[in-house]
Amino acid sequence: MPVELTLYYRNNCHLCEQMFAEINANFEGDLRVIMVDVDSEQSLRDRYSRIVPVLAYGDTVICQGRLDNAKLEDYLAQSQP
């Protein structure tokens, strides 16, 4: 069963688009990515506006700005039973 992560993004953000594409290319089937637009709520805009994209599991930030494959792989290895 894939791990469910959240990608906080902004429309027309090339870094956000790049991170999503890299996740799909490198981790297909291992992850289910829920996309959340930081501009959809003021609280999200306040928290993530300056640091998108942000890949997170709950309140745990795995990486931001660019995909960190090593951190994501470590996280996935720790989350497996």
C-alpha cells in the first residue's frame, strides 16, 4: 500500500511542478501524493507561502524547495512495517 504524503504547492510554480514530476518519475507506486494549494487557505499561505513546494507527512516536513531523494527514501524505509 502506498504511503500518503502531502505536497503543498502554488499554481504556476516551476519548482512545485518539478518536484511533483520527480516524485512521479522516481517513486511511482510507492507514494500517493495529495496536492494542496497553499493559496486555498490563509493559514496555509501564512505557513508555506515562502517555502513551496513542501513535501510532508502530517506535520513532518520531509523536504522543501527541491525534492531530496535521500531524505524521502529514508522516510519511506522508516515508514515500512
